[in-house]
Amino acid sequence: MTATLDILQKLVGFDTVSARSNLGIVAYIEDFLRARGFAVTRVPDATGQKAGLFASIGPEGAGVMLSAHTDVVPVEGQAWTRDPFRLTDEGERVYGRGTTDMKGYLAAILSAADRAAQRPLKEPLKLAISYDEEVGCIGIAQMIDALESAIGLPRACIVGEPTEMHVATGHKGKAALRATCHGQAGHSALAPQFVNALHLATDFVTGLRGLQDWLIQHGARDEAYAFPHSTVHVGTLSGGRALNIVPDRAELYFEFRHLAADDPDRLRTRIEEIADTVCAPYRDRFAEARIEIEAGFSYPGIEMDEGAEVTKLAQALAQTNATTKVAFGTEAGYFDRLGIPTVVCGPGSMEGQGHKPDEYVTKAQLAACDAMMDRLIDSLC
């Protein structure tokens, strides 16, 4: 526990907000692992300002992989009462940005790496440490092709996002999109003779709300989720230059989060159909009235069977018979796509602490994670 807290203090001290470079923390982790005998592969991004790591220790073989990310969400605009980039120990809790999401888990796996290096492993312990998870799992998407050649595919993976040490077997996939609405500019005194791009946009939003209603009534359902259906959400809407000018352009960003049973390609087709339906009545006045849909980032969901070996393994390590599903997204789907059985289990509460000011994790949660790591190391020896 002391070792985990010491490591966590160092990790929190790195300002790894996603908009900034993470090379400082990567260098620290790489040196830490190499000093303990790990084989480490650094995977840089295209800019050279970000990097992730794949690492392994022990004999050849599949083994078990632990997955974490290094980046954290911003603190600007939040009412922190403590230094967010300095670990503050207040008895049962330790405060700092990332303590829950997810440097607490990262500290626990580095502490476990130190202990594993001193044990006679019969299977390898593998680590996947990424960047830019908080902005759409972008880092692991760029790293994933290097995994097999770097350390080989493991037989199981545990992604340590905060689940209060419950074993999560599923989460929804996500697609982020942008809609650009094209109308006509004109004098507002003659507004009815022009196509107002903001009207296209608001009609499109109404169509998306109708799609949400349809998903609630007729889409797939999974009662393990707080919202047991796929969801559609509009985050921003902007357009127009001045009150006396009819807007010729409006833009909105939106997303859908889908259950495994709802095909994201079919949802995208439905959205394109909504856009075309919205524009059709306006084309008698302006043939070029249109809404262009562009894909942003996306990540896959995951749906792991409760009877799968990885589920049973995680339950044994966490000493629980229960499973859950989480509302937020993780990198687990990328590993699952490679055929790596994957679940999510880590210390802290995403609902209670994730992305909030004065973020903290309890020492009890870190101790439970350390104990899980000890059981894992024992199982690999």
C-alpha cells in the first residue's frame, strides 16, 4: 500500500491533461519498468508529443494483461480546493486529478510490476499503457496494431477503469458526429424567402429526438444498464452571424451510444435518412439545402459473457461473484476486437468522483486493488 501511494504521488504530479504531452510520465514509467526487468516497447503518436507503452515480464506465453491510460481531464473551470496535481493525503482518502480516473489503478499495476519482478513467474505479466483515452480512446486505436508484435496477445485483459472493484462485463459503443447545415444568407426583413440553416438544424435535432424515442420504444434493451437502450445526445449547436442576417450555415455536434445489439451502421443510416427528410421540403426554394454528416471519433462497446474464463478470473481476483455493466466507455472493445477476452475492473467510483473537482480515491479501494494484484501475481507463479 505504501509503495502504491508513493507511485501515485509521482503520477499525479505529472500534468497529463489530454491536450498536453504525456512524454514525462511515459519516461518515468518506462524507466520504472526497465529497471525491474520488463521488456518495454514505446509506441509514439504521429506528432511525437504523445506515446504509449506495451511491456511484459516473465517467460514466453500468453499471460494476463493489465490496461491503463495516462491522460486525465482538465481542471480549468472547476472549483478545486486542493492542488489538483499534487497528491493530498487526508486519512482515508487521497485527492488529486486522476486518482480515480485512472492513475490509482496505474499506480497499483506499477506497484504490482515491482512485486512481480521478484517472483518466479510461469506466465508473463503484460501491461498496456495508453494516451488520449479521455478524448475518445484515440491513443489505443493508434497503438493497437503494435500490440501483438510488441508483447504477444494475452489470454485475458483487465482494464482498470473505476468500477469500485466490481467486475464489469459490458459497456456501450459510441460514435461522435458533426452535422453541418447549409442554407441561404439574406436580409432578415425577407427571411421567409430564404432557407435558414438554423431552422434546418433545429428540425434535425427534432428528428434525432424522434430517433431516441424510437430506440426507447423499439430498440434493443439490456436491463443491466441504468439506461437500458441506446441513446442519442446533441452536445452543441451554433450558427448565424448577426440578427439581421438569415444564417446560411449552422453546425451541431452529437453522439450516439449503442448497445451491442444495435448495429451502429444502421443507426448512422437512420441519421442520414433523418437529415434528408428534414431538407426535402426546403429544396423547392433552394436546391442546395442539405445537411452533411461527418464522423468524428468512435470506439467499440464490449459484451463479455458472464461465464467466460476472463470473467471468472476477474471475479476470483476481486473476490466477488457479481458482475455489472458501466455507462461510460473504455478501451476494452479494442482488445476484444483482437480476440482478447476483456473485462473492466478498477478502484474508485466514476459516478462519484470521475471528472469532478477535488477528485479522490479511498485507500480502501486502493488496498482492494493491491490485493487483487497480489492474487494475480500468485496465479502467474
